[in-house]
Amino acid sequence: VLLAMGNYLNGGSARGRAWGFKLASLPAVLQTRSTTSSGTLLTCLCEYALTTPGAALLKLEADLLEPLTKACAVNMDECSQQLAKLHKELDSIEQLVAYFSAPDTAIH
């Protein structure tokens, strides 16, 4: 449905005949706003999905929410380790900048 909506919105352009889309383009669903209301493309997509015959088969919460929640889970320990590593690297860079900025170590 999302691909069909994108092809319709892109109309007569080459982008309007797409066979698929990259997952990286999904944030655009939240950023594409309607000209007639304050809704987004995601709002229109959900309204369409919930009002289409057979929408009860979608079971959005059971079918989408749980897998998406698992897919988006963040390992905080890993994030903390990566952040600590970045802080160390930043400290090293700051020391190098300070060293080479000192008047007695400046390159002439």
C-alpha cells in the first residue's frame, strides 16, 4: 500500500513507477504532510488500512507492534561501551589539538 501511495504521489515522474523502496526512506512517511490537514502520510496510510474491508485481519498491534518493538530494542550496555570508547577517542583528539596548538610545538 505504501509503495502504491508513493507511486501515486510521484505521479508522472520516473519516481512514480517504482518497484520497491529502501527501508531508509521510511522516515519520509512521517515527514510527508497533507495539504488539507495536519496529518502525515503515515496517518493517511493507517486510516486507509483501518477502513479497508478486511482491516480486522491486519491486527496491527499483534502483527506489527511486537516485532517492531523487538527490532528496535537497544542494548544499553553496548551503547555505554561505545560511548565510553568515543569519549576516550575525543579526549585523545583534544590532547593532540592542545599539543599542536601550543606556541612551542607549532609547525612553521
